[in-house]
Amino acid sequence: MQTIPPKSVVETRDQIIGQSLTWTSPHIDEQPVQNTVATGPSSCAVFETSSSTKYDLFYINSFPYPERATIKQEQLDFCILQFKDIILQLVHQNRAPFIHHDSYQLAPPVAYQDLLGISAMYCQKTPQNQTITFSMLDSRISSLIGSSKSSAWSANDYLVGVQAMIIYQIIRLFDGDIRQRAKAEGQFRILETWISQLHSISNYDESGTKSPYQRWIFIESVRRSLTMSIMVHAIYSILKDGYCTSVPQMTTLPVSVNGALWVASEDSWWQTTLGLGGELITYQDFLAQWNEGQALYTGTYESILIGACKHNVRWPPLMLL
């Protein structure tokens, strides 16, 4: 194993990593970046339609912001398939693209235990047990929300709460059950609030009790959870409405250049990073490097990031169990 750098150097690097955590509500500060559907004043051609659609088109095209982005149907199907596979990964391998395999090995939080139970039940869902499965899901979500209101959550509590809610949203949004979709739509704001709270209190409140490796896992988990929550919302918006408005926000999100660190052992992590964490770039720059042909690690997380971008010139691998 290579020499471990002084603690001061590690802490300095961790501070830089921490500064790369960004959170902006998807409902503000949105500017056009790529793949946008024109929403400016309608042309004469727009009004050469049936009278029943003229008012709707005029109303839609009268407001230039936020810009609307979409992707091809095969990309939409690809991302949804990868989302659903995340549930299987969690059940079979105790990990997910935003849940690290070393996060909850010892003394798993109750919220995480509930998540594993619901996910395992959902993977075995049949017409005969569907009602009880969704009843259990509703109960666990209500319990999770109630816990957030009745107790002062720590940064770790918010993280596992966000991670659990993302999985629950994936289950309900993409299962096909209309009632579950409606419930999930009503709780997007709760997830956004939790992420905002997580970001505001995650500036190494427990840095004195965590090793550099543990701190990196926490910070990278926060980054990935933020990105995946936005991505799930965006893909669902495209599925439901045909477009999303979060592309400008996503392009500035931080992405680790070396995604292999996420699946590496602690020893390998130290040997590769010397305790300094990994290099970060923006999502937009990550996509640019992929399109330029650079050899980037592509796990489920990276495949979703690439697959969701209309402008990728190389199709990502489908990462399924």
C-alpha cells in the first residue's frame, strides 16, 4: 500500500470535495443548455392546426421559460429499465448506484432495513400479493416521513431517508399503477426538501469521527443521491409529459471521473487516491469526455447519466443483473 498523506492534506482535499456539493431547486435558475424544444413565440405554421388545438399551442408557446428538453423513446426505455434494475441490485448485492456497499453493513438504520424489506417484497410481487405489497410500501413511507417530522435528523438520517425515498419513488413511478404514481407525484417536494436539508447540514459535522474513506463515501453518496433524484424526476416528467425542465440544472452537477472508486475495496481506494478522494468534473464535461472516446468507467450510474443525454454519440452498456 502506498504511503498515506498527512491528515492536513487529506482534510484540505475533503474540503474541496465538500465544496463541490451543489443543490439548487429544479424550479429556479433554469437556463437552456442543450436539446431544448423551442418555446418562443409561435410561427404562422403553428396556427395551421385544428381549432381545438390552437388555444393550447398559443398558451404553451407564450411562455419561453423554463426551456423544455426531451429524449428519444429508446433512451427513455433504457433509463427506466436501469432504474428498475437498481431495486434488484439493492436486494441481491446490498448496493445501488447511490448506496455504497460499505455504508450500512454494520448496524443498519431502521429506515434502511425497511427499504430492504420493501424492495425484496416488491421483487416478488404478483397479482395475488400486490395489494399487501403496496400497503406495506405506503406504511413504510408514512413512517419515514413521520420520523423526519418528529425527530431532529442528522446528516446520516437525511442521507438514508433520501436514498430510501428515491427507491420508493422508482417503485411507484414506474410500476404502472396509477394510484401509486399519483402518490409519488405528491411527494416529490418532500424529497427535494430532504435533499436541501441534507446539503445544508452535511459539511462534515462528524468529520472528527470518520476516516477519509468514510467521509468520501458519505460525500459521494450525497452527490449521487442528489443527481439520481433529479434524474428520476426528469425521466418521469418525459414519460408523463413528453419533456422535462431540469437539463440546465443537471449539466452543472459534479460527477466523479473515476467511477470505479465507487465499487472498489477500502484498500484499493487508498491505493488509488492516497486518501484524497477522486477528481470531479461537471456532468456536462463528463458527457463531453465520453463523446470524445475517453475510457471512462461505466457502471449503472454512469450508464444512466449517458443514456439520458440525447447528444451522446456512443451508446452506454446496459447494466443489468
